[in-house]
Amino acid sequence: MSAGATGVGSLPGGDAREAAKTATGSFEDFPYLPELPARGPGADMIGRSIGLLVDMYGHVEPSGWRISDRPGRDTRRARSWLGEDLDALEEFTQGYTGRLKVQAVGPWTLAAALELHGGEAMLQDAGACRDLAGSLAEGLREHLADVRKRIPGADVVLQLDEPSLTAVLLGRVRSASGYRTYRAVDRQVVEGTLREVFAVHDGEVIVHSCAPEVPFGLLRRAGATGVSFDFSLLTEREDDALGEAVEGGTKLFAGVVPGTDGPLSDPGGSVMGVRKLWRRLGLAPGALAESVVVTPACGLAGASPAYARAVQAHCVRAARSLADNPE
């Protein structure tokens, strides 16, 4: 069983066909739907997910995305770019069978980023957070059905991006003024909301965060089948939660290659830390390739096009090295 490799989500540039060609060509066994934030508001991670919402809309203010009463230009643009990206992906996945990943922002990062009419984050209003999660779940259900219709051979993997999740749990999300932070949201509420959103998909659901202190245990309890994270931010404090997650069948999407331009080590060197972690946790080397998927540390929107292509090829070689020499 070879360790898989895939991308995180974003790529540089603004050409949907070029991005789809890169994402499907680099990861022949595990392609993904690219996001191209360089195109502007609506192509960014938050804007794209606002475009998925049902009966809820957003528009861009100087401070960021704000809730709207009706769909305006920004929401329409987000939907149109998603359609363009799906058309391009469909073109390059004719006859494809296997895992295919699509990404959306999770309910808590969306609640931390999206402003209410008064300018404060949705996060401060429990009712608004519930409505947002319901709208997102409905939108994801429709989106996944569309992807399955377009690429019928695909085994769709849903990735929810939750970089603000730890800040939400610890009460570290800053208010509009920046002078105070919103109250921490109760862990049960966070977990319950995630569980409801994960339930829209009966396949693999992974959660991605390139922030420190990823709550592995909470995500596993909420039903995530995998967690995608920046490997360089792990500390030994996470060992117990990580070990339990892997033993419980959670897949680790280990972001081991830097997402911005720099020298690349040899592929074997990139996954040396993963092997070390495995030994430290006392896990069976034979399970390594089945439990780990190799990815860049985060999205590649900030990379040069040449580096983005090099990184993706590097991830595939690093995954092969992990499968061939797990010890």
C-alpha cells in the first residue's frame, strides 16, 4: 500500500484550466479541486465558501466579508468562479476513478471571518452560528452531489479548512476593533456543530488547519476521518492525542513540505520527522503508509508557479519514500 500524496487547496495564478491540469497531473492517484485566490474576492477561501451557502449571502467590505440580505455581485462572482473551476476539473478527470478531494471552509472559521451587519464577527452570536452551520451543511450537500455527477468515478473526500478553530476554542479571535477578543465557544458546542456538518458526507471527511495546537481529539470525536496539519508545528504535547487518533483509524495528512519558495530537501529527508514521530509513538512501521498522506504544509497561493509544481511532485516522491522505507 503506497502512502498517498495530495495538495491542500490553493495554487498561484488565475487560470482555472492550468490549475486543474497541475492538480490532476501532479497527483494522479489523489487529485483535488484547486482554489485560485489571486483572482480576487470570491476566489479566496472565505469567499468561495460563502458562495456555497444556501439562503445566506455575503459581500465585501474594506474589513472583509459581511453578511448580506440578498445575493450581490460578490456572491455571484464566487459562484461563477467555482463553476469555472469545476468545469476545468471535469475536463481533466474524464474517466477518472479514485479519491478526489474538494475543500470548503468549516463552520467555525467561517463564523470567525464573516461579519454581521454591525461589523462584529458572527462568532459572537450563537444563533447566527447555528444558522450559518445549517446553511453551510445544505450548500455542501448540493456541492458534493454536483461533483459526484460531474466525475462519477470519483470517491469524493471532503476537506473542511478550520485554521481558526483553536482560536475559537481558546477565546483568541479578535473583535472588529482589535481591542478585545470574543468569548471562547464551549467545546461541546464546537464539537456538536462540526459533527452536524461532517454528517452531510458519507465518505472521508478531513479537517485542515495550519495553525498550532490542532485539537486532534475533538476532531476525532466529532467524526473527522483525517486531520491535515503543518507538521513543523507539532510538539510532543500532542503525542498522546495523535497516537490515540492513529490507533482509532484517523488518517494524518502531514504537511511536510514548505508552502512558500525555498530550497527543497531530498524527498526522504522531508518525511524523516514522520518516521521519528512513528517510532516515538511506538506505532507499527507497517501501518505508516496506510495512515499518512503527504501534503504541502499549507496552501500554495503564496508560491511561484514553478515552486508550486515542484512541491507537488516532491510530495509524491516523499510519499513513495515513506511507503518503501517506513522505518
